[in-house]
Amino acid sequence: MEKIGLFGGTFDPPHIGHVKLAETVLRALELDEVWFIPTYQPPHKQNAAADPNSRLEMLRLILKDQENFNISTIEYELKGKSYTYHTMVKLKEQYPSAQFYFIIGGDMVDYLPNWYRIQDLKKVVKFVGVTRKEYEDVRDENVLMVEMEDMPISSTEIRHQLKKGNQPEGLSEDVLQYIRENHLYEN
């Protein structure tokens, strides 16, 4: 049975912290691969700052040399707001023999009970919480916890720095070039 990590998110923009998090979980749980699942339209946030196709292209750029990482565009195929439950139903239909591990930040573990159809979701996927320094006391018996070194990089801060015209930390050169060429995050 193939063990596949699923890392969903807006990736607005994708940065090296996302890659490090996926590498950490891949090694810790001895997964075969990790699939990044960019959200077409986030269900719990306002619209992303960059359009879906730009976010997908930036994700392709940052992952292009990563051997065990792939991108699933399943939420792009579903269009609209995507809930993890709908994504997992589709993935289980397409890959019935795979064991899926859904990767979330430690800050999301306490919020899991509020997820759409969470009880049904727990039947088809194992959740993996990645702890960071500020959330190290978070525990849930239904969530596998993986510790990761603290990485003070966030998409929000990167967008803020880009808007101010600064050189942000945490972006690959390819992603930064794409952002500059396409005038993303300037306003």
C-alpha cells in the first residue's frame, strides 16, 4: 500500500517553509511521496491574492527539482470552494489502495472539530499535525504529530514585503522571478 502525504493550502505564494514542512513529514512517516494540493478557492478565507493559475505555476516552479513531491490539481477540477471532505472522496475513488496522510499545521489541530464532515473525513484519511514552537502543547489522539524546526516564514509576510517593494526571504529564485515578471502582490 502506497503511503501518500497530502499537503493542501492556498500557497499564496509557495515558499521554502512549505517545502521544508513536506520534507519533514515525508521523512518522519516514511511516506512514498507528498502531493501538494493547491486550493482553487479557499473555503475559509477571502480570495487569494494571486489567481489560481499563478499560484499553481509558482508551486510547479518551487517543486520542479523535488523528487518525492507532486502536485494534484484535483481542487482545480472541482472548481469553486473546496472542502477537504470532497477532495478526499474523489482521491479515494481514484486511488482506493492508497493510505493518505493529510498534513496540517499544529495551529489547525484544535480547529479540526470544526471542519466540514470531520467524522466522515477521519474514516478516509489520517491527519498529521506539524508542531511549531508556539503550538508544541497541541495534541489530539486522532492526529499523528510530527515536530519540525521553527521556520519564521509565512506567505502573509512575504506578500507584505513584496507590497512594500522589499526583497522577501523564503522564496526560490524562480518563484521570485515569476512574481516580478507577472507583477504579483504589488497592490
